[in-house]
Amino acid sequence: MSTTTARVFDLPALPPVLPAFARAALSASRKVKSPVEIPQWTVRVASLGFDRQHVAAYNALCGFPRADQIAMTYPQVLATPLYLNLMTRPGFPLPLMGLVHVRNTIESRRELAIDENFDASVRLGDSREVRAGLELDLIVSFSDLDGDVIWQATMTLLRRGVKRDGEPAARTPAAAAGAAQEPGIAQYLTIRAPEDIGRRYARISQDFNPIHLYATSAKLFGFKRAIAHGLWTKARVLAELSPRLPEAPRRFDIQFRQPLLLPGRATLRHVQGADGIDCSLVEAQGGKVHLSGTLR
């Protein structure tokens, strides 16, 4: 937990993302100082609304059937400029390039309506040492105009090889994806990820991370080909599984394991129980697991 003074940055609107990506690129050579001190920062925007054309384009790309539906995964995409702004501010101790999204949890008290307005915020949450390095939670919240949090996501990011105080840390078990389901019959679906899905998703999400765009740019970061964006993959899984529940889901936990190379094809294995659906996305030929989690 940080001991620094908490700061809140109020923005008049969603900030542009291109300056943030420029700052992110410049931070790539930044040396991480030990001990790592995570500041208590929050960035927020008041009375943020939804754009119908943007929502429709997102839904079409991810496979949601209704053009006017606010999918459970959509608010996190809308908040992309906020968390880029937060983590590229002077004084943030970690380079943005090299952070790996390892877990993602979304909780929603109810479905969000396309004509509603919300106060959106992103804050730096808890950090912890794990065997692989340093984990940091990024908390994205949408509150109604009375101040009640209606929707919240926790993005857990990993910086490999970094320790808070430079000392080796004991291994921390991964967070549980959700309550275990009673044994059921596994069902299987095919998820296809076209070669250009990273570029198409970037135009909607404004996340232009080069590892998702082209094979040539991804190779600069050690990947054989471009990889599918984890949040697009999560949304595709949600689009396939949510109609199988009797009502709209309220929580979706995912752990990202191995990247899905583009173009790619994977098998969505899912088992439905009394409390929800356990799922895993596995490479079509082989045993590599791309993600696993629970929808309930």
C-alpha cells in the first residue's frame, strides 16, 4: 500500500489517447527504482454518456446481437483514455510498455442503459509482490449521478522482474476465478480471431498497443505474430456465453494465461452449473490455455 498523499485529477472530458501513447513510448527506457512506490492517484470524468454509433460498432465487432446493448465489458473500453492518462503521468514509477494484463474482474449491479450518464473514474489500487514480479490493481468505476457505484472492473497488471523492495518474494497464488461449479457436461464452441482483429479493435477501443496491430510490430516485443487483445477475447467469450444464463450476468472473472496469436482459432470449453458458467479458451490444436474464468 502506498504511503504517498492521495491525489484526484478531475478532467473535463475523456482525454486524447495519442499523447498518452507518445508518453508511454518515451517511458520504455525508464529504469524502475527500488523500492517501488505506487502513488494513490485517481482520474475521473463527470457525467459521461454513451455514443450509440460507438456502442453499435463495438457490439458488432465482439459478437453481441443488440446494437443498443451496453455489454458488461463495454465500460472498460470506454475508460481506456482514463487509465492511459493515469499511468503516463509524471511520477508513475513503471513503464507502461511491458505491463502484462494477467487478471480481469468485472462486477455490475445491473445492466447499464444506453441513454444513461455516469461518473467514470480510474484509480491505482493495491500492489503486491509475486514470484514473477510486481502486480498492480487498476480499478475502473462507473457511478450513477447519486454517487453509487453501478459497475466496476479490476485490471491486474504485472511488471515482470520488479520487486517492491528488491528482495525475493514468496509466491502468491493466483486469485480464484470464481466459485467452483458442480460437475456438468462440458460444451464446446469455436472462437475465430482474424488477422486484422487487433487493428479493428484498436480503432474502437483506442488501445493502439503495437503487439496487437501487426506481426512486424509485435516481433519487436518478442511475439511471433500479433496477438489478440485480451479484452476483445473476453468480450467474445461473454457474447457467446451470456445468452446461456437465465438473466444478465453480474460478475465475470477471467485469468489471462497464454496469448492468442493472429490469425487464430480457439475452442471455448464451458460447463454450466447452478451458480454460473465455468469456461476456458484453449488453442484449437494443442493444450495451451489462453484464458479461464467464471461468468455468473
